[in-house]
Amino acid sequence: MNANVVDDRIGSDLAQDSIQALPPELLRQAADGGGSKIVLVVGAGVSVEAPTSLETGAAYARDAHRRLVQDGVLQDGDCADPSDLSVLADVVFEKGRGSQRELTRRLPRDEWRTASPNRGHLLAAALLTEGVIQHVLSLNYDLAMQNAFSQLGNSNAVTFVHGPEDHGNVGSHAVIYLHRSVDQDEESWVLRKAALDDGWRGGWEEVIAATNLAAPLTVFVGLGSPAQVLTDSVKRLAMAAQSQFYLVDPNPDSRFAAALGDNLSDTVPMYWTRFMDALANRVLAEQVEHLRVAGQSLLAEQSELDPQNFEEVLEAMASLDLLRLGRNRARWLQEKFDYLGEGDTARRTCVADLLLGLGWVMRVLGTSEVSFDGESGARLSGQGVPDVSLTLLHGQGVRTWAALSSRLMARNNALPPQQRVRHVLVAGLRSMAEFEIDDLIRGDTSEDLIRGADTLIPIPIDDARLRFQDDSDSFRRRLA
């Protein structure tokens, strides 16, 4: 089955049995809050899936060979295997008097530089941000992984190492291009067979491989042909470092699996994006549990809070995928990123505070179902009651409504009219002096489907609880 078909079918509705198809130790490490112990090693297979949609090395080699012959750099028959990029690089290097540039100039450098990240890349970026993955070790030249961070807008805690010159950038969480990236000098790209087979010995590649593969758990994904720097390192480290090595590949008889041999702990028969979905969903489940614990702590500390519908709200959160959960977090806490990690206890408490408030609104309105749109909105519905849409916002105890509302309005107006919301459930504001309790639910009530809401109407949840605790009908009328 085509990888893209599998991944489209999985999406955010990944079944529990797909998660459980992963090795238990991998699931345990992914959910472990004690720090990342997973290294991800990725090859060309991860960039084949849409929308990255890059070709295989063999396809690029054949096209480059055709152009080299037509341009008079090579003659037919000069290269014994035009589909092997390393063999072609050796021939060009010999013909070019010690330069491989004639080949690299005929490779799709711009396409690699601007490669669109696929869902697997985005999930890997999210898991690096969360600290679940320690390093991503890439054998690719394309920048799809780096572009994933640009799309999520949050790379503060992750560094990018394009080659030996960037070694000082290796941080606790990094994307490392073992064979260099498209942004490096083309003569430094690890293309030639001699460099792949032996050139790494005693060099930077060996140091990087040995350091990363000594991690407690290494996962290889999208690797076709064995990379000797990796397989040799595995053989040396499997026993000495007591590391575990897993291969994600739908073909259990791949050449890479054969090269790892008995040192391979297990094989996961999945494509790239499906595997990343399964791994991310295990992390999602753990984060929802953390929200449950944070909410229970708030309930124990503040007797005025209402636990009703909290479990239903958490269940709706669990139906999101990790990327949408991170986007909601960013919107609710008014961060500039498109993905915000789970963070510390304080951040979890802020999110749990909003979810408890949402559960209270459900009780007052008599709604029984809640769903999240993956941006910042929540939709409440139930039999015999009108649907209500609202967004959530937390000031984290340091921000005011005036400071938050302008950015929220800009985001709201950027959405299609049918997705815009008017009511904003707010908590944790620094000051409530900006609006009177009588004006909790006031402002433009336009139902204009073209323009959407013109005014945001804040609903400070603590004041709403005080005013409408025994007057649910009034709250329902004012919110309708």
C-alpha cells in the first residue's frame, strides 16, 4: 500500500491498537517525564511522503546522470550504475579532478532547500519541542525537518547542526545533518562511496554517530541502503552501552534490517507518518492525564470550583492530535507560536483552569458535548439547547484584557467568518478593573455571516461563577 494512503487514513483518528503496535519500551520512554532518551535517525524515506514528495536517491541519480551525459561532462558507459548516487559521485569526482560540483549542480538544491514538511516532520518537531526526542540525526540533504520548525514557529529550544562547522551548536535537543545539508558547501556533502564506506572513520561523523547511538533508545526510519557509519556504530554500542535499536520499516526484510542483524531490538512495520502519529498520540494521552491531575489539584485547593463535565472536556481534548493540542495551548495562553509545548506545572495549571471553567459553562447551559476546532475555539452542544461557540484565554496572572484582546481580535478576524467567535472565556487576568461585572456579556451581537463578530465579549469565569451560580437561566439568556 502506498505510504500516503496509509497516512491519510490514520490522521488524528489513530486507533489505540496502532499505538499499542509500538514496542512497550518505546512507549514508556516517550511518556517518561524524566527527560528524553530517544534519538531518531531518518533517511530519504521520510521525505518521500506528501507534501514533501521528494524523489529517491536513485531517481535523482538517474536524472543527474542523464543531464551529465547530455551536457558532455560524462560519456555513456562512464558510470557502471547510474542509479547509485555514490557511484555516480565517484565517477564525477575522478573526471572532475577532485571535485563533485558538476554532480551537485545538477541535483535539486532549491527543491531540497524549500522542501515542505509533511505531517511526520511536524510531529517530530513537536516531539523535539516537548523534549520527548533528544536528537534527530538526518542522512538527508533537504531542509524539510528544519522547515517544520519554521511552520510551527517555535525552535527556541532546538539547534540545527549542518556539519562539523556547527558542532558547537549541538544542544540538548538538536537536528543534526550527518551527511551535511543543502546549505553547506557542496564539496563537503557526503556523496562518494569512499566517504560513505570509510571516510567517516576517525572523523566528525563517527563522533556524532557514536554519541547519538549510545542513547538508551534509537529509532531508524526511512533508511533503505545501510549506512556503514551507523551499522558499525550499532555493532560496537549494542552491548557496551546496553542501547536498544528499533527499525521502522513496512518491509521486515530490508537491507538495513539485515545489516543490523541481531543487534536490532525490534522492527515496527509502519510508514514514517503513521509511526510518528502513533508515537505522538502516546504523548498526547500522557499530557491529557497531566491536565487531569492539574485540574484535580485545583479542585482540592478551591472549593468553589465545579468538577462537573471536567471529564467530558478532557475526553474532547484527548480526541485532538498533538499538533492541534499544541496550537490550542498557544492560542489560549496567547503565545506567538503555532505550537506551544506542555511546559511546566504552572502552564498545565493554567490550561486546566480554563478547562474547569469550560465544564462549568457546560453545566450552566445544559450542554452535554464539547468539541475543539484545533485553533482556539470550543463548541458546546446538546439535545434541546442551542449550540454555543467561544474561545478560551488565560492571562497567567500577569496579563490584562487590554494587552490580550487586540492580538486575539487580529487572530479572530484572520479566520473565515464561520469560524470567528464572539465570546471569550477568560481566567487568570491581572486585573478585572477594565470591565464591570454588569458588562460581562455585552457588545456587538451581530450575526453578520460575512463580517463575523465585530467585538470580543469577555466572560471572566471567576466573576461569572459568583454572579450566575444560582441563576443559570439568566446566564443562558445573556450568552445566547
